[in-house]
Amino acid sequence: MKAYSLDLRQKIIDIYNTEQISQRQLAKRFGVSKSFVQTLLRRYRKEGTIARKPHAGGKPRLLTSVHLEQLRHLVTENKHATLEELCELLYQKTQAKVSRSTMGRTLQEMNLVRKKKPYRQRTKH
């Protein structure tokens, strides 16, 4: 969900400071949730700011550059290995345990091609 604009936040604060209005009425008036109004007012009182908080960064990546280099070598040596097999090989080599889906996404990000499907020639009947 996209963060509310600074302009909307300022309007909510201004109306709250100038009018005798409840937080519930304020939320209804601006089409936002009551919890947003409560959080905005609390942050304004405690920190003196109404700006949105910066992104916290998320979960750190499981595979470091060293792991990725090892994976590159494993894929070139084992072109026909399945994702599960690559997960196991990587674990044996680096002790980094990843899921099959993480392995698939990582290989896509690295543009590594694993298994080539053999060309099937059609026969006419």
C-alpha cells in the first residue's frame, strides 16, 4: 500500500488542532482508517514529525557474494541438476541452506541456465 501524502497528513493535523473533532470523525472525513489517525497524532506529539518512516530494509539476503560464486561453479559443473539437487550441493559446499524457490529465483537473477530441454522432432503420421 502506498503511503499517504504529506499534504493529507498536514491537513489531518491542522483540522485536529483547530476543530473540536474526534479521531473517528477525522478518519471518516478524510477517508482513512482510525488507526492511521491515531498513529499519526501519536507520532506528531512524540517526535514532532508527520513524515512517513523510511523503509526498514527487509530481511537480509541468505546468499552472500561468496555463496553466489560457489553456486555459479556448481551450476556449470552440474548443468542437469534439479533445483533440489543444487540446494543440497550448495549446502554441502557452503553450509548455506536455501529453499527450492529461493534457488530458482537466485538462478534467474544470475541469468544462469541449468537444464536444456532436448529438441523433439515431430513425426508425421
